[in-house]
Amino acid sequence: MTSRNISRFWEWGRKIICVGRNYADHAKELKNAVPTEPILFLKPPSAYVREGSPILVPLYTSNLHHEVELGVVIGKGGTAIPQSAAMEHVAGYALCLDMTARDIQEECKSKGLPWTLAKAFNTSCPISEFIPKERIPDPGSVKLWLKVNDQMKQSGCTSQMIFSIPYLISYISDFISLEEGDLILTGTPKGVSAVQEHDELQAGIEDVITMNLQIIKCPLKA
């Protein structure tokens, strides 16, 4: 399917395409309307951080939230991909977090501004090892969870998603051509909450993978 080492997609993949409010209960917990079509935003590859390196809290936020998600790794590019062929473009998956500066996001929303500072900062996209497609035969029924300091905060299933993975691949590719190594974040279940410096995060896909991460503050500028 691929001419490059897809298992290290984060080293050369060109974009991260994120889907907002793809779980109705999450939209409701933040008092947002449940969407009738996907809400998309982007993160740059510089947002990637791997297990073993810390999540950095940007200096400009005092309300950093975790959002656990199933990531879809694209193995074959395309434009205007039909839903019926969408899964042929998937190489595998990753367990991901969409770290969000919630106070900055709310401020941007109130001013009608983009969410870039809230979503795209360095280390805003922690990811697990690559998960080959064969290890998740039904991505529409994947149980996700996240703990903060051993306390369960998020627990949900991709069956609760408003828009399915084939639909998202087709929808996104109508507007943004998908390329090998791209990552699609498919949305988060309810239970998002703030994290603090030195918090320990553990996230998992049930029976597939777990990862551990720590929160630290960005160093002050000299």
C-alpha cells in the first residue's frame, strides 16, 4: 500500500485533520450544537509528541483539556474518495489526544476567530505507536478511555460517533486531498477536563494499546 515506512508516519506525514464535535454527548457537555456535517480543523506535524516526551502547557492558557481520540492513518492518497472505497485508503490507526486550550478556544469562538492557538500548538497531538489495520478489524466499535492520575475521566466507543470513518474520509477528501501519512482525528467522547502540571495521563484502546504521558509547563522565555 505504501512506499514509505507508514509505521513512522509522524516523521514525514504532512497534515493532521481533526473532526470536532463528532460525539453528541461531548458537543452537549460543552454546550455546543450537535453538528449536521463534520466540523474540521487542522494541526501541523509539529503538534506530534510521542510517549516518553511530555505534553507542554502553553504559557497563554490556564485551562488545558485532554480529548482522547481514535486516529486514522492514511496509507493511500486520494481526492473525492467514495465512501464505498474509503477503507481501502486506511493503513492503520493510532491512539491520539487532541490537547485543547479551552479558555483560548472559547475566546476565539466569541470573537469569530479561528481555533489555531487553542488546537495547533507544539505537543498538542500526542500519539501512540502505529496500529496496523488488521489489529482493529471494526474501527466503528472501538472502546477508548483516558485516566488522569488513575482517575477515569473519559470512556466511550466509536460506535457513538455521529459521522463514521468512511463518511469522514469521503467528506474530507472532497475538499482536502488526502495524502499518504496524513492522520485524521475522529473526535472525542464526553468527559473532557482540565489537566495541571505534573498530572499523569494514561489512555487506551481496549485490548489494543495504552500510552502514558505527563504534563509540564512550557519553559519561560529568556
